[in-house]
Amino acid sequence: MNSEILVNVTPQETRVAVVEHGAVQELHIERTSSRGIVGNIYNGRVTRVLPGMQSAFVDIGLDRAAFLHLADIWRLRQSEDAGKPIEKLLHEGKNILVQVIKDSIGAKGARLSTQVSIAGRMLVYLPQVSHIGISQRIEDETERKSLREKLKHLLSPDEKGGFIIRTMAEAASDQDLQTDIEYLNKLWHDIKEKSATAQPGLLYQDLNLSYRVLRDFVNDHTARILVDSRETSQKMMAFAQVYMTNVVGRIDHYAGVRPLFDLYGVEDEIEKSLARRVNLKSGGYLIIDQTEALTTIDVNTGGFIGIRSFDDTIFKTNLEAAQVIARQLRLRNLGGIIIIDFIDMENVEHKNAVLAEFKRSLMKDRTHMTVNGFTALGLVEMTRKRTRESLAHILCETCPTCQGRSKVRTAQTICYEILRELLREARQFDAHEFRILASQEVIDLFLDEESQSLAQLADFIAKTVSLQVEAAYTQEQYDLILM
């Protein structure tokens, strides 16, 4: 056992950090006011069908309509519906049972599927199918066959629905699996009863973060779960006693004076995870840029000069970067298309070694990913499933000064902009005097380097121009007052 899970609880939010060998590997944040809805099951009503996009908007009782694509309609897997367009399957006003597979991100509504899956501790229940699947992380073929036979033996002959055996089930007893089967069957029975109403609305809500920690994060390598709230730790213990008794002894209430996240350096790690630049121990660094469409990661040698050859320096930097990038993807919860620009390598063996190290480092990630090899331009392209907002989207907002550009116009640029605006206003209005309200930096320039420019313009328009500092203004803000 070499990992710890830290749970920081306040009335407003729950934060979870997974720490291995003293380093933070994962960060998860759930706010009471904006809890994610991935996994939730709803009664939905189709409000609009879009044949051109082969999709539909569905009212699920939220402020914004959710989005259902043709590929996410489970009925298509039945032969009689195969190949049918969405307008033949859905119509406005139709009531359907749906599950959220992707949270609302930015301006996009939540994404839905009509195939329902309900996660338990050991199993995932699929009420609409009949097969038994096994997590790809269980690689041993003998173990896979044994687990499949064990589950088949426990299922009753009239059992409806299928199951996916999760990684947690590798060391599970028959009783553990039986408890999960009964729990999931009861959940589905309750959902079907609630769905009898025709009104759009919530039928089933996935567990909150403190319970999902126990269901999804804890494994054989977890030494303990430290919780800084006595009430939450007691609730987690009660939950564990019912569903995962082997975890109860690892849940501890942290009552120390020093904040839990400070003690383990998690607050510092959160701050670093919001930065654009990530320094490498070798002296190199990463530049991570996140846009709505994709994320780019650029690897640089920085001050690392190596001790042998330039090729060796590049190789060592890229190897370290591969490990750090994999961790940053988890910490920042970056999803969608990701483009990585490793430093160019001529040696094919070096390229293969870096790619192999990158894939090995990604194995710790619970999120589904696909990684392609190096392209002709030397880039590595990959995708990481995006189900919830990234860390930056949860904790940050667009800068009101730069409007997301990561840059602000210089004070000199603003001075020239004000001069042009002053000339336009003077031509339109016959004011007695013009007063410029701007930041200290801009006013200082008008009083020093640009004083001659301002004097020339004032002389040209034959009007008095006065200056006034507004301490609350950002460098790009200004007002022109006509007096």
C-alpha cells in the first residue's frame, strides 16, 4: 500500500486528492452549487429533432436542453432500427429514458445516451443488454474467465440485463458480488417505478464525491482515506460498512490543527496546476495551452544542457516530459483532443522509447484514452474522454482585462487609442473641454513620453484636455468625458 486519499470538506465544496509516494496524482472538486450530472438518469422529452445533424434536443428538467446524437441511441443496436435516420426514431414530444454521459461544458448542453448503465462497487449493471463484459484493465485471460464463470453462477436464471465486471472485482468474494447484484437490481427497480411519470425530471442521481471516492478510487494500494470532517467521515464509514467492509478500517478522521491540504502540499499543487508553464526537474519545461477545441503541450529543453550530447539532452528531457504530461492530464482533468510537441528527435529508438514511456505513465489514468504515434511533423496526437469540466474551468473564469487572450495591450497602445478617440469625438461634438479618465500607467505616459502628442492634438482641436487617474481602472480601461 503506497497511496493515500485526502478528503477536504466544507459546506460549499468537497475536494479530493490522491497522493502516491508523496506526490499528488489526481485532484477532484465537487461544488454543492454546481454538482456534475454525469451518470444521472432522467425522464426526458424530445423538444426538437435536427435531421441535418442526426441529433435531437431533449428536455430533462434543467435550465438548458440536453443533446442526444443518433450514435447514442441504444435501439440502433437492434436489427430493425439499424440504418434508420433519427427522424424515424424520435419525434417532438416523445418521452424517453436517458442518462447523462457528458456534463454541460461551456456553451454546450449535457450529452445523453439512451443506454443506461449503473455503477456499483464491483459491477456495472446494463439493464438493456444481456452479456457479461470485463474491464480491459484485467489482462490475465485465466482471471477473466474465472470472474465470468463466478458471476454467471451467482446470477439467477431469470436475471434480466447484463454486467461489466470492474477492476475492483479481481479479489472479490462471492458475497461481495452478490451484494452488488442485489444493490444494482434494487436501484433499477426504483428507477423504473419513478419513470412511470411522464414529466421530464431526475430519476436517479449518481453518488456524491465523498462516496464515489470509496466506490471508484480505493484499491489494494490505498493505505488510508483521511477525511477532515467528522460528520463526512462517519457517513463514509456507514456507507463502507454496507457496501465495502474491507475499506472501513482505512477511513480516518483527520483532526489536526494544520489544514489537511496544506499538510500534504495539495494547495501548492493546485496553484501549479493552473499555471501555463510546468517546470521539469531537469531544467526543461512544458507550456500547456487549453482552448475550447483542443489542448496543446509544448516541451522545451530550457536550461538543461546535459552531460553527453545534444541528442542525449533532448532524449532525457522528453522522457521526463512524458511522465509529467501524463500526471498533468490527470491533475488538470484535460479532455478532448490533445496535441503534444515533444522536442524533435532524429533517433527512431529514442522516439519509440519516449512513446512507450508515455503510454506506460498513462496506465494510472482511469479515463479512457487513445494515443497515436508520432506524426510526420513529429507531434503526438491523443484523445482523453471528457466527461466533466477541467480543473481550470471549475476554478477560473475569463480574465475581464484580457478577455482570455492571456495578454493586455500596452499603456502606449491605449494612449494612441485614446488620441484617436479624442479626435473622433472633437469632430462630432463641440465640447468646452475633454477629460481623459484612465489608469495610472496610461496617465503617466501622457505626462511624460506622450505629452508632446497630447499637446499637439489639443492644439489641433483647439480644446482643453485634462487628465484624471482612476485607480480602479485596469490598463485597458479608459473613459473620455465631454465637459
